[in-house]
Amino acid sequence: MSATTLRDKQEVFRDELVMRDRIAALLGDGPKTVPELAAALGRPSHEVLAWVAAMRRYGRVEERGKANDEGYFAYALKA
């Protein structure tokens, strides 16, 4: 499947538990933006944004600092 193929929302959310751990591992190295996480995971940014938003909603990650020049916030694991 290419990174540009749109998957059903239910499919994306079904992957949340697995991807949550992979995202947490990547953030263990320091804050990253959604595009940086997407590149590292080989997944489209819109899918990664859904997973990061869920992690933020459940208090696992938080935004760090201000948005970069492209408008993206860096996310970090919440202490």
C-alpha cells in the first residue's frame, strides 16, 4: 500500500494501539512533528495526526513550544 492510499477511518483507528507504542518509542528520542513521525513510520501524515491527537486527548503527549515555520507543533511524551 502506498503512503497516498486512503484507508478507511476504522482501519486507521484499529491500528491505534500498535502505532501508539511506535510513536511513543520515536518520541523517546525527543520531540517530533507529525510530518517527522509520519516519515519515520512510513505512514501518511493524516493517519499519524489521528494517532497523535488520540494520544494527546488521553494525556500521553503534549505540544512543545510554538509551531515551526510550516505551522507544525512538536510533540513530546508527557511526564
